[in-house]
Amino acid sequence: MTAATDGHASEASEGDVLLRMRGLRIEGRADEEWLEIVHGIDLELHRGEVLGLIGESGAGKSTIGLAALGYARDGCRISGGEIWFDGVDLARISEGKRRALRGRRIAYVAQSAAAAFNPAHRLIDQCVEAPVRHGLLDREQAEREAIDLFRKLQLPNPETIGQRFPHQVSGGQLQRVMVAMAMAGRPDLIVFDEPTTALDVTTQIEVMAAVKKVVEAHGTAAIYVTHDLAVVAQMADRIIVLRNGHVVEQGDTRGILENPQEDYTRALVRVRELRKERMEADDTDVPVLEVANVTAAYGKDPVLVDVSMTVPKQRTVAVVGESGSGKSTTARVITGLLPPQKGSIRFHGNTLPSAYFKRTKDQLRQIQMIYQSPDTALNPKHSVRDVIGRPLTFYLGLRGRKREERVRELLSLIELDPDQFIDRRATELSGGQKQRVCIARALAADPQLVICDEVTSALDQLVGEEILRLLLRLQKEFGLSYLFITHDLATVRAIADHVVVMQHGEVVDSGTRDEIFTPPHHEYTELLLSSVPEMDPDWLDRLLAERGEEFRDRGI
């Protein structure tokens, strides 16, 4: 790193500038060679200000956010420039002093809560660790503070949820616990790295509202990393648009939204415009899938109650609802991973055995699933050739040259060059590329129904739109039917023919896409629709004012 003079230090501490980066350069290791991935970034962050970093996967958003902690993830290194935090050069102090700042004056909220928590420790113990170890609060005070934050973040049973382990809460709940953990020490700076990406729209509002309140009430500065321009519009005073480690455009939030200067920024503003062509209903064909009056439970706790839905041939049925509504559990029942207590699953009019191990190989082949997180769905030790080739051998008996040819055909179908990607492993792929490989793996079985479980929620919006366009093209080419599980109503508008709305394990609304999105709406559907962020910096404040009494009751 470039050494800084004392003059720089005094300059960085003048006024209300809390964080200043100058000429920041970061390198990543690739095949024993260091390549620059962040190219001379300059930024300033004032006390109490929220700075949004937005861009697609690989833009450098998270890498720059982590650099605000004086940290570079494994395989990366800070190779040049300056990072001043409250007059202290994070590049020049010892690692011990940097660690003393982290969790006390600088906090970090990661995108993947499941990977951030220790599965062997209770949530409350992990939430109080930083403020207690840094001497900010004693154990009793820290627990009270954590419970108060649980309540503000609308977690169920805030007084007792901390006694649970990470696997005993939903993904959305775990994400909110992580936000509470970062806020517990009331730091000067919080780096939010895609904190609402995996959350449903109503939960997202609760998190955004709580974050906004803490920042405003305590003068906390924040860097808000996201790929969703509509979300960052509600949170950020200023926005920096990044691409491939370079600044594309920057300015105040309203100016960026109302008058973007660069083509890339304009593409981000237009990203929600995708719409599937309306298809007329065809009642002559037997539905591909019929879920009939299914009730299911985990142990004694009911999770699905009298759930029914139908997937017509060559159509997409979107299942939407909040975290814990039963969307993914319904998929588990359909695939035979969770046998129902009551009801039945029919495929092309024939009742399927309730448990997967009782189904024939051909029955298993015809229903395939694409998961939310390609990072956990792909074995990092296997090459793309192996990942796509295994179902070809298992279901279709392909080996040798025929298997190799089909793997290459599938890679071409998902728009990845076989020569470039067939020998790569998951760690050598971007998020969008990983998800494309997961799609190819599902297609390798030659299925008739594909269950897509939040397949774009972990991706930036431009890449997510590319995945949706790919799925629509494949549906048209191969006559596929999709059951599309999502909390993103923009995705529903883009891809669905029919919509099923779930709440607390029950179907509360259903119909064609046009019926669901046209007033009058069911009360819960109206709540979901009104919770979708808009490209308007005043949208969240206006919504909070409209729901003022509800949010005041929750302490938000």
C-alpha cells in the first residue's frame, strides 16, 4: 500500500468525513497470478451518511465494502491506495488494532446468514459476543439490547428466539438476527453486504426500516452493497455504480434515478421491464402436476394445511409468500422428501408415491429441482463435466463419447462455451454461471417439470434477468412446465402464467397473473404487492407513514 503523510491523516479527520479511500487497488489470485480486480477507487463517506454501492456480480461491490474494514477475503489482497477511518490509516496499523475496531466501531452484515453463523452455538450467544468482548456492555445489558433489536426487526418471540440454534429458524429470520448482531455494539460504520437479497418483500421492509432508524437515530454511517437499485434508492444518500472494478457513475440518489448518464446505469433502471407473453388457457390437456389437499408437518408442527395447486402443461406457476409461508415445503412434498399426512400428488393424472425412495427412476427423472443457492448446490471438487454428466449416466445411461457430446450440447443450450467451461469447477464460476450450470444439470435428466426454488434471489438483477430469459427460452424450446417458488413479485410479473399466494402454510389466493395483479386484491396479496420497492427515493418513507401505526406497535 502507498504510505500516507501526516497531512493526509489530518485531512481525513477534518469535518464529518468518517471514511476516505484514495486510489484503492485490490488484486485477486488466479492460477498463481495476481490480477487487479478493483482499479483505483476513490470514495468518501460522511458521518450519518449512507453510501450505496451497486453493480452486477464481479463489479467489486463487496470487495470494496470489506476494504472499509481493512480486510481482503482469501485469494485477494489490497495492493495500493489509502483507507482512512476516522483519521486512522487501516493499511498501516497492526492486524490486532484492526480487529479491535471490527465489531466495535466497524460492523459487517454478510449476505449469507447461513454461512455467517456458527451452527453449534445459540443465536443469543453469537449476538452478544462482540459487545461483551469489546467491553461495551456486560452480558445482561447485551442480552437486553439484542432482544430489543429482535423486537424491532419483527422476529417472532423476541424474548426466546435467541435460545434457538441457526438451523431452527428460517433464512429470513436468520438474516434479521445477523442485522441485530451487527447493530448490537452501535458502531460508527456498518457495511451491509446485500442484507435483504434473500428476504421476502414484507420482511425486507422491516429490515430496511430498522436499518434506516438506527442510522438516523445514532448518526451511524453505512455502506450499503446491493444489486437492487430500487432497494438502494430507499437507503442511500449517494450511489456509486460499479462495473468490473471501475466506477461507472456516481452522484446523489435522486439524480442517478431521474437522470442516469451512462448506458449501464440506464440498464439497471430498466431491469424490471421483462414480461412473459400472455398465453391462453388450454383445459383439454391433463395437468402435468396436481397437488390435492395436502397437509404436512415437521414432527407435531403443521407446516402445510389443505394445500392444492395445479401446474398446466408448458406453463409456469409461481408460488409466492413470505419466509415461512410453506413455499419450499410444498416443493419438498412434491419431490417426495417430505411425505404428506393427507392429500396426494398426481403427475400426468397418476398418483405418485409419497416418499421419493418409493418412486421409480423414471418418476424421479421427470421432476427436477433447481435450488436457490448454487454455491451450496454444486460440489466444489467436481468439474462442470462431472456435475452435468452424472444425471446423464444415472437417468439415461450415457457414458463415454455420447455423454461428453451431450454435456457440451447442454452447455451450449445454457449459453456457456463448452471449450471454456467444461473443465472448470464451481469456484471458478460467477454466480450467474453457477446457476446456469444448475439449470443444465436439471435439463440433463430430460424432465417435464422443473421446480425453481428462488433461483434468481441470490443473483444481481441484470444476471437474474438473463437467467429468466434463459428459462423462458428453454420452456418454449422443450415444452417444459415450471413451478417457480419466489418472494420476488417482479420475477412473478416477468415469468408467471398463474400465481399461487401462500401464507402460514395455506393457499390464500390464486389465479392467472393478470387476475392476481389486477385490483381488487386479497388482503394479503395487497400487502405483498404494496411492499415491492419502487424506483423512487421517497417510496419507503411514504410507505412507513401509511403503515405508521403498525410500525409503531413494533417499535420500528
